[in-house]
Amino acid sequence: MGWTLTLYAQPADEYIGFSELPLDNGRVDFALFSGRSRLDITLIEIKGADFNLTSQSSYGNINAKFNEARQQIGARLGYIYRHYEEFRQHMHRIRQRAQNGDATHNAFLGPISKLEVDPNKDVNIQYVVIGGRTVDDELESRLRHEFEISFNPRIRLESWDSWSRKLRRY
């Protein structure tokens, strides 16, 4: 999991990863805590690789599985914003427990796991959805961009191909 998390962590070696993080009445596949001063929380939803990023229609639309993810994310973000202070405090408690050695939610600590964040400050939230396969990189790049900018906060959309190209090879 560590090689995955460094893509979204800032600084790259300072992070704590979690799997199956409970949120409202569901679970987020993965969560990444990183940052300095303010806690950056990246929520990552994983969809399969058994479909193309674009639908088979002549319209060149994003696959319907990403619209399902959009609804799922919308519900989770709605919960976060309706219960922001409770969410913020709970995330800091989870962070602190992981930093103290508790493997809550399958905590995976990066090389530098003592995040220099202030629990009294707001948290930054971003969402990433990874799924589908790339067929036409240029078309799909445009469609991903349109999908991403239509949300606030922005939801980053990656195919398994675009995501894997970003991984550092050792």
C-alpha cells in the first residue's frame, strides 16, 4: 500500500494509510492522511478494471460506473459537511491512535508517521476514484478533466492505466 500512498501524500514520505475507513453508513476503500499544519485527507474509492473508462456508445461518455461512484461520493461528502466538526475531530483521533501504534482500520504508517498537523485547524479533503481501463488516452483525458472540474471539492478520476503510469519504479 505504501507505494500507492506516496502519489497523494505531501510530503511524499509523511503519511498514514487506512483501509475500509467507516464513514456515515458505509466505508471508504482507502484513506490517506498527510500534510503539515493542516491535515490533508485523501479518500480513495476503488472500482474494478473489468470495464473501459468510456462507455461503448458513440457519445464518448464516462462509463456509468463512475456515475455510481459520483453518487456514493456525494453522499459521503454531504455527511462530512453536515457533520464537519465531528468528522474533523474523529479523523484526528484516528490519526493519533495510529501514531500511537494502534492498527485501527488497518493503519499503515509511512516512513515518517508523526504528522506535523495541528488538531485545532481545519482539514483539507480530496477524493480520488480509480477504475476502468484506458482505450483512447486523449479523449479520456478530456473526459476525466470535465468530470473532475464539475465537483467541489474536486474528485480526481484515474483509470488503472493512468494511475499505474504515475507509480515510481524502483
